[in-house]
Amino acid sequence: MPEKVRFPSVVGPELAGVIDLPEGEIRGWGIFVHGFTLGKDSPAASRVSKQLAREGIGMLRFDNLGIGDSDGDWGDGSFTVKVQDTVRAAALMAERGTPADLLVGHSWGGAAVLAAAAEATGVRAVATIGAPADPSHVERQYDAVVDRVLSDGSHEWFVGGRTLVLKRAFVEDVRRAHLRDRIRELDLPLLVLHSPTDNTVGIDDAGEIFREARHPRSFVSLEGADHLLTARGQAQRAAHIISAWADQYIHGGGIAAR
């Protein structure tokens, strides 16, 4: 059974997470960071993490502010908050005696792990899945309301079957993010996974991330996958690739699976 955890966001409210405990020999530990308005139980987060756990890599996945089981208001978050909460998640893993060797981020979460990696305790390798090269890519999702947000300070935004409140500070924070600088400065092994038929974040973004990064860096094309990794077996396939690639960077140990 997954282990439930809670820890405070940098802005105060508690975030909810689960740790998919490793099966068999413990090869290492990691953190999965979900996409923009998704959550820890989205197909990519859940399926990739569970498969990595089956292959001996225990994974923490958590809901960002105001998402899923986490407290707080989504609109009080931002890209900066998402990055800092990823650093908080790494601190939690270190405190429980299972420091995260690996950061895995999907979509906007991929951008977040690239930005968080240098500050995250214990991290030895980073993998992205369908990540944008620029966090402001997400503005395409709320471009219909962004002018109202900037003029009025906030505005309701209907997405994914629910209504969220988008705030001016959120939009401005995203526009200020300079991810390319973080990628250039990343002094860790990087794996970039991306589908050439991704219609949400194009394959060119993967190329930009790969070009900006230092070696050791690797790129794997997820042919046939959609952005959300909902097609049968695609999330598990991504996990297999990450597991094999990460083997030389993770070091096992820590709390035994229970």
C-alpha cells in the first residue's frame, strides 16, 4: 500500500502526497512532479510512479496547492511556488531517511524539476516527460482570460471540469521565469522524454531543453504517446526507460519497503 504523507507548502497550507514504496530490492528513491492543473493521481503521475516502484525505485507524488487532496487555493500558487514545493518534497524525503536520487517531472512539472534540481536535497539525476522549454507555455491554456486577470487582478477560469481562480501574481510570476538559465546551469544527468506527436507541448521544446543542457544528457522519443500518457502501456514504457537510464545514478538504501 502507498504511504500517505503531508507537508507544508512554502506558502503555508499542507500538501498531500503518497509514496509508492519500492518492491523487492530497494534501488533508490525519487519524486514525481505532476503537470499544470493535473495531480498526483493523474495517469502520468500515478502509472509512472507505480511502475518505478515495481522496479525498486520508491516514488513520492504529491498534489500541488489547491489540487486534489492538498489544502489551499490554487490561485495562490505560481511556477515559483511549484518549484519551491518540489524542494520541500525533497527535504521531506531526506528527513524520512530516503533521500530522493531522482526527480521526474511531467509537462509543467518537467519545467519545475529542471528549476528545482539544483536546490533539492540529495538529487542525482533528472528526467522530464513532455516538458516545455519555457514555463510561460501554459499561458496558451488561459489566454482567453489573461487580459481580464491582468486588468482586474483575478478571474475565474474553467478547466478540466472545475473552476479555478487565476490571479495576476500567478501570471506575472510565470512570465518572469527564466528556465533556460537553470537548464544551462544544471550540473546533473538529464533524460528528456517527449512524443513527436505531442499536440500540447511540441517536440521542439524537447529539442530546446536538450540543446541548452550540459552532458551527460539523453533524449528518447516516445513514439505513439499522447501528452498525458493515457494510451495503454505508454506511462509504463516511460517508466521502464527512466528506470534503466537512472540505474547508474541511484544508490538504493534507506527505509525498507513496508
